[in-house]
Amino acid sequence: MARSRASPEEIEVMPRICGTMPHHIQMAASSAEYRDRRRTIEVQSALIKTTGIAQVTTIPVVVHVLYSNAAENVSDAQIDSQIRALNENFRKRNADVASVPAPFAPYAADAMIEFVLANRDPGGNPTSGITRTAINGSYPYDGRDDQATITLDSLIKEAGSGMSAWPASSYLNLWVCPIQGGLLGYAQFPGGNASTDGVVINVTAFGVGGSAVSPYDLGRTAVHEVGHWLNLLHIWGDDRGGCLHSDNVADTPNQANANTGAPRYPNVSCNNGPDGDMFMNFMDYTDDAVMTMFTRDQVARMTATLLGPRASLALSKGYVPADGMPAPSNLLRALGIPVLPAARVFDGVDWV
């Protein structure tokens, strides 16, 4: 896997590529247990959303840095910039949320989720929340290979070729590493194996500054992928222009396909005029500078995940300093947003 590193100006800018859905499809195809868990999670999610929830939930994060040269060994400052980007965008504190077109602005919502680097490791010892592991070159990715992300998991998330996960019940595992083939990142939906649970981000799309390359240099690839980790689907429902699949979110317009780059408003598809696609949503494929919002119902869906399959995170002591000082609050309060999907719904495995 040895290679030389291209300079930022030599790196070809490609449309955003997220590997979460191919990853899910392969896991579902190979594991009946995973399919069963996913369908159970989706039923629970719908039920919880109708009763509602939320107050700030704090999630401890461990960042596993995998690097083959100094430029890929991202600095603590760059890691801090990524955590800051997660917090600003999930809490609706990003200044550019003001650019959301007026018809969509009322739907923009604070997810009431915050992220903090872990202060104690799984053994209860003090930690910076960062691990660093030298590797032998970049990880190969071929998007034409159905098993591509499964192969990546076997390399990135295993000791020897990468770094194994900390307990998924207590931490968000976030791997940052060099990946070939244009892949920016991928996540594992709730319900998968604990040993591979978490989010992978290409070093060229991680945080702000340093190794991050425009137009994916505002930390929003991780925002998108953590959205998947919290059970959000792509806003267009992954039906390749069919206008048939729902993202199981009631307040996002039906959309034909992924938007890339920087579309002009309005961008109409699937008879969703006059306002068109909500391409500024974090779960589309636009450039970092374009994606600026989650909706109220996306927040309800993420909160349902934090009360359901990822409820153990609320009990995690990962962010509690080893000296036992008080940790941020993880209380939950009622929210109450109904779910009324108009298109084919996602049952946790496929659209029905």
C-alpha cells in the first residue's frame, strides 16, 4: 500500500462519495441477524418519535488517527476543529445556517447533541481521546466492488493494519485515515457489529485546515457520516431518480437524486416545486460550504436512536475526567414530532 503523497493542488476534486449505503447493503445481504436488528430498530424509532424526546446528549468520541506520513498524522488542532464543527453544526450554531432559503428556514433545528473527546479510556485511565497508529500506506477503495467497505473495515478497524474500536456502547469511534478512490467517508448504521461500529473519514475531508482539501474542508463530511451513525438516511432515499423512496423523515421534500457541488436555489425535482430540493441539508452530497442544516424530524429520528439502539451512550463515563469531576448533562426531555412519510418507507433494511 506504499505511495507518495500528492500536494493539495494535485488532488483531483471529485463529487462527494459516501460509502454508508453500500456498506449497509452488504451487511444486510450477508447477515440475517443484522437484518432483524435493523428492522427492530426502525420500528422502535418510529414509536419513539411519535412520543418525542431530547435535551442535550453528550457523546464521548475517540479519534483513531491512522497515518503513513507526517501530513496524515493530523494535529490535535485539526482534530479539535473537527469536534468543533460537529458541535456547531449539530447544535445549529453554524453562522451559515442563516443562508437557508426562507421556505426551509423554519425546519432547521438544533439536534441537541454535543461531542467531546474522551477523557478516560475503556480501562478508566486518563486519555486525550486520540490514538495514533502508523500504517504502511493508504487504504484501497474501489467503488465498483460490492465488498469495498467491508474490506476497508477489515483493514482500518483491525489491529495490525489499523486500530480496533473502543467499546461502541460507550464511545463514538471515529477513524481518520488516507483512503484511495475518492471515498470521503462511511458510517455504520445502528444494529451492526460492535467491533466495526463507528465512522471512517478520509484524511482529506477531516476537520478544518491541515490535510483537509476544498471543497470538503469544513468538517461536514463527518457531520454527514455521524448523521448516518445516528440512523439518518440520504435525503433522496437512494433510488437513483425514482422519486419513490422516503428518507423516513416527514419534513424533507421528496428528491430525485443526490445534489453535488453548489446547486442554485430552487432546484426542482420529483414535482417538489416551487421550493425544490433541500440541497442544503447535511444528508445531501453537496460541497461543505453548501450543507448547513438538519430538520426537526431528522432531529427526532436521531433522538429516537439515542433513546433506542444507542441509549447506552447516555450512561457512558468516557467523557468524565479520571478525577471524577461532574460530566455534562445527558438528560432527555419531550419533543413530540409526528412521522408522516409520503413515499415508500425504509424498514431498516430496504424500502417497502
